Amino acid sequence: MAGTRLLRVAAGIAVLVVLAAIGIVLTPAYVENWKLQRYVNELLDDPATATQPLDVTRARIVNKAATLGLPVHSDDVQVTHSQNAIRIDVLYRVPVDVAGYTVYLHFRPAGGGS
């Protein structure tokens, strides 16, 4: 009886350790995506963004992503301008190795008018 309980506790602890390890491996990608989302929001809040060419805004986002170590390319960034609103959509994926297996995390920072 005591041996079975000890085995269950050990198995529970092992599962928690594995989950914590996976969380530690995945967290940096989520943090960097959050930083990119903040940057997109800052661009949208800046009135100067509305007057600059769309390619300049796209390049600024790609450059910021590069400084964050994110694999964002110019084709991954859609900047559209309609009436008085700018819409920014970024779609990219980050490969993360988890115990010898590559997991692709998909991120979609976005903001602005429709």
C-alpha cells in the first residue's frame, strides 16, 4: 500500500517536471512574440505611421522582429491602409526543439482598423 502511494507520488512529480521543462523551452518564443505585438501596437498608436509608405512600416516590423530573434520575413507582414485606418497583420512560425522533436509555434500579432 505505501509502496503504491510512493510510486504514484513519484510519477506525479515526474509529470510535473516534464511539463515544467516543456514550459521553460516554449516560454522564450511567447515572450518575444509579446514584445513584437507591443511594437505593432506602438506603431499603430504613432500618428506618423499613417503617413509613411506601407513598405517602410513593413520593413520596420521585419527589422524589429530580427532584433528579437524572430524569423519574420517581408512576405509574413501585411500592411493595409483603408480610409484613415492602418491594419497590420503578421503571421510567422517559430521552430522549437522539444526533446528531439521540432514543434512549430504559429504566431499572429495584429492590430489596427479593418
